[in-house]
Amino acid sequence: MSHKAWMKTVPTENCDVLMTFPDTTDDHTLLWLLNHIRLGIPELIVQVRHHKHTRVYAFFVTATYESLLRGADEIGLRKPVKAEFGGGMRSFSCEEDYIYENIENELYFFTSQERQNIIRYWLENLRAKQGESLHNIHFLEGQPIIPELAARGVIQQVFPLHEQRILKRLMKSWVQAVCEAQPLDEICDYFGVKIAMYFAWLGFYTSAMVYPAVFGSILYTFTESDQTSQDICCVVFAIFNVIWATLFLEEWKRRGAEFAYKWGTLDTPAESIEEPRPQFRGIKRISPVTSAEEFYYPPWKRLLFQCLVSLPVCLACLSFVFLLMLGCFQLQEFVLSIQELPRIIRFLPKIVLAVIVSACDEVYKKIAYWLNDMGAW
């Protein structure tokens, strides 16, 4: 089921994050995970739903306002402070919750993106105890459960739900608007700072490209046809681009800093060390850098796999495609040399090549995923 199909066929207001499972999932798996979520993350409210046509189960996950406040304190979510308490942005604290703007309003204090971010943090930090297992999946002590199950295919997908009301408003003020400034604050509230910063940069870059476009058009219009004039104009345009690129970068630094200050990320401390991807395998050791327990895989083994497996497999795949392409070209020449063949038969080699390319694309994609998982341990 696609994301949109789930939103339309099973509508609910009490859901921030949706977790779906393959239609072959047994009851034991569902109950095992549901029990771990409810015991390990008591802040979450989980409802089990079943799609009657596809027979697919899904967990509808949300949390109460009080739980979200504790979660915001736990992850250090930055929220605006009331003017009488100094204003600006500050990491949320439950002990001083009265100093934050809109704290009394449960509907508007958290944006949908912030609620979903807190819930995602809880889900990704649901960790296994020593010796826990599910079917043939054996967890290491302290290993995140949800990412591992998603990587193994036990969980089909975990994704946040959209708010149709806000999407319709953004559709009018952003997508359908012509020659109007982007509603960057609304984008930030709904999609988060990273997405808003990207579109802020994209809009700034698009506007800045007007200057070289106009200057280049003027040069092209007034440049004479002789080689000397063209060379001079090329040098002038190159000098202009160097100056423009320098000014563009410096101006974006200022503009980006303004957005970062406005959205409360200018003085955000560095992100904590991320968990290794669920496919990562290795031995447990104490990190010489952080003194924390981590998974370790010797670099020489990774290099050995890349040289003895990844490189030969890639060369074999390239050679196979090259030989197939040559074969199709030879077949094309042979077919064209026979004048008695029907016209439609002459397109047969091209059709064969298109089918082979499509098939190889799917096969090579799986090989690439496998090589990436194995070679990057």
C-alpha cells in the first residue's frame, strides 16, 4: 500500500507516525513488537489497524501532550521563549515550561514535524536486552529494534502522516503561487529546518542566477562575429563569473546565518553520534575516541572484500552489459542487411536491447545493495 492509500483508506486523527507490516506477518511478530513498544516506550499510544482488502496490519502511533513535553525536554527541542522572559530560542525544559510561547495551547505548541520527530526518536531508541530474539533475528544488547526490523523486512515501512489542511494551504501559498516569495517560515514549521533551509538556498540561488544570465545575454547580443571580440567577451564573462560566485557565497553565508538564527539552529550543539546503520555487523569494543561501546569491523577486511569481491563483480557486470550491447548492434546490422524482412522486424533488436537494459537495471540494483551492505561493514 502506498502512503496516500493508507491515509485515505484508514483515516484517523489520533496518529502521527504510521508503521506497516507485510501481509505475511504472523500474529506472534505483531504481539512481540507491540508488547516491546508498550513496555519500552510507555509514552506512546499505539492502535493496531487492519486493512480488510490487502490484509495488511499497521500500527497507528501517537502520544499525549504531556508525554510530548517530556520528549521535547529529553531531545532538547528548541522552542521560542516569551518576550517577558528574554525572547529568542531555547532548549525546552519541563521545569520552566511557563516561559515558552503557546505552552498553554496544546494544538499549536508543537508542529506536526516536531511531534513526529519526538515519536521517531523514541521508536529508534527502543533497544533490545541481552539475549532477545524474534524468530531467526538475534539482537545484540542495546541494539535498536525498530531499525533492525525495518532492515530485515519485518517492518514494511515507518513514515509520518501529512496534515491535509496544512498541505492545501502550502499548495496555494507555495506551489501554485506565481512571482511570490516562498513561505519559508511555514515550510520550516511543517517540514523542518533542513528542508526549509534547502528551499531557502534554492530560491536564493535561482534569484542570484539572474545576474549572470542578464550580463551574458547582453554580451552575446553586442559581441561581434570576429574571433577577437568573442575571445574578449569570454574573458570578461569569466571574470564576471568569478566575482559573482564570490559575492554569491558570501551573501549566502549571511543569509543562511539569518535563517539559522531565526529558526533557532545557529548555536545548536553538534549532533550526537548516530547509531550505525542496522545492516552493520561487527564485534563489540570500547571506542578509543568516545570510550563508549560500539560495533567495530576491521578496515583490512573491508578493503579485502572490496578488492576481491566488489571490484570483480562490478567489472563482470560492466563486461556483460558491454557484450550484450555489442550483440544487439550486430543483430541490428544483420536484420537491416536482409531486405525481405517485414518493417516491424527491423525494430526487434532495439526492443530486445530495451528489455535487457530494464532487466539488468533491476538485477544490478539488487547487486549494488548487496555490495554496499557487505562492503561497508
